[in-house]
Amino acid sequence: MTLRFDWFLPTNGDGRSVVGGGHGVATGSAGAIRPASLGYLGQIARSAEQLGFEAALTPTGAWCEDAWLTTAMLTEVTERLKFLVAFRPGLVSPTLAAQMAATFQRHSRGRLLLNVVTGGESAEQRAYGDFLDKAQRYQRCAEFLDIVTRLWRGQTVSHDGTHLRVEGAHLARRPDPAPPLYFGGSSAQAGPVAARYADVYLTWGEPPAAVQAKLAWMDGLAREAGRTLRYGIRLHVITRDTAHEAWLQAHRLLDGIDEVMVRTVQERLAHSESEGQRRMRELHGGSAENLEVAPNLWAGIGLLRGGAGTALVGSHAEVADRIEEYAALGISEFILSGYPHLEEAYWFGEGVLPILRQRGRWRHPAPDGEARLTTSAFAPTSGPAEPAAVP
């Protein structure tokens, strides 16, 4: 199985330490900020494209820049890179959302992917004018996706549901191709909706055994819906020429972070309604001790940040090995990030991707001639692994 790799656009700002934000945590709660200017985000996007990442994920919420507007602007400074944009059911009408996606797809020449974000935090949803509870939001999400996907197939849609109503809805121009739908959610309410409508089901970076159990759960739900899903995983990465260097960098990310800051962030995350966020918090328990929760899987990011809270840490070869371990479970797409995002894209793109290419697990998405000009020809060496507990 050939693997696919995507990067991340830090539209809440970037820095050389962990930048807080998401799931009730304000940007700036931790970490120095590099402003999320179009110039800087363009640097990251162009570098990701050159290195061989296929797409860039953009976050959504009141704590970051708007994903749709930002990525639409960045299509003008990139050529191949696709954009995985947040798709929030219920904040705009399904007909308008379907039209927006069709327009983006047309003007970007097919570079739109959509990440369905149902909304895990009621407080944030209320700020946007949405007063449904979590169960109701997933019910509305199913109605929303049913209308949108039917419009993309060229149907004229009339729908009078519990939460949404449209009459005679039709798109003058359909998207070609229809954007793939990505969907993450670990709760009992999320699974059936993802099984019915998603093309790619996403999980955050839990230990392999937990990921295997989650994929088995989703496989069962997909079979009941008569469908087959692809699977992706969202992880941070800290990869260096030696394992010792990588673990030093992991610990540097937490340098200067005191217990009060960690406690403040964790208290806010404790109010999250997200089952995935609960599982992330469970990995570290709010403590900076024993953060390697599986071989080369470090939960330190989650002490200071909402959302994806684990990183693959190790030598380039070790990180490649862990990626292959997840691939053996059925993961075919890896959505990655690292602090700072510009520099860490190069560490992974020039360190790990050449190893995976040599192993026959990855190929650059650019045409062959262009790929030879844009990728590094060397595969960095990996020194002996040092203990994870670096003082």
C-alpha cells in the first residue's frame, strides 16, 4: 500500500515551542507566536508541496483564522498542494456550503478536500449562534451531509428534516470531482454518521492497540452501511538524524513551561465534550512524567494544546518504522505537523520520506521529472537510540 502524507497550516500562529489553542484553549496559552500571515503560511504551503506532502490541513474555530478564506488565498501561491478545509455543518445552509465547495473546487482545479467538524464544544458553538447539544449536532450533521452529497450528484433536493429544511435546492454547476469527505469522531454519536458519509475516517494519534480497536469499530459500522472507508491518522512529528537529538528536541518544547500553565490548559480541556479529547487527556493524565505512551509515541504536546496531542519522536528510521506499524493496521494517510511547522516539514520531508520511498511505501506526488528536482537524494543516518528520559 502506497502511503499518503499531508502537512498542517498553523493559522493560529506558530513558534519554536508548543502553541496553545483549540477545544476551549485560547491561542497564546502556551508558546511564542509567529504570526499566521499569508506570507508565512505561503512559505509553509510551498515547502510542503515541494517536499512531497499532498495536502495541508487547516484548523477551524474562533481561536484561528477562517479556513476557507485563508486556503482560497493560498491556492494562488501553490500549484499541486490540496487543502483539507473545515466543513462545519449547520453554521451555513447546506445548499450554500455545497455551492462554496463547488466554486473552490473549480477555481483551485480540483484541490479541495473537506474535513467535517461537527463541533465538540457547546460554548464555541453558541458563540456562532448554534444552540444544539452534541447529540443534536450529529443528527443535523447527517441531514446536512445527505443534502450536500445529493446536490453534488446533480439532484434537485427538497428536505424537511428535524433540523434542516430546503426546497427545490439545485446546483447550477457541480464540483468535478466532488471533494472527498474526511471525518473524525470517537463518540457513539459520531461513528454511524462517519460510516454513512465519510470517504476517510480520521483518528488522533493513540497507541497502536487503541487505533486498531477503533478501526475495527468503524469497519463494522461501515459494513452495516454497505460502505468501505479509508483511514487516516493525525500526529505531530519530531524526527532527527539520531533518536537522542529527537528526544532532546521533544523536551525542549516543554522548557520553561510551568505547572501552573499545564494545569490551566488541562482545566479548560476537562470541560470539552469531545470523546477524542478525553482520550488524549487520558494518555498523559495532566502530568509531565512518563509521556512515552507507546514506543516513540510522546504525549507531551497534549499538555499544552487541545486537539491532536501526541507526536512520533525518534530517528528518521524509527519514525518510518512506527508509520509502517500504523499502516499495517490499515492507516493509509498521515496528517502531520511539528513545531515550528516550516522547519519540521523539512526534517520529515528530507529525513523520513526518503526512507519510506526506499522501502516502496511512498512516492512523490509530482510528475517524475519534477519530483527528482524537488526532493532530497540523501537518507540521513540514524544513530543509536538514547533513553527517552533526557534531563
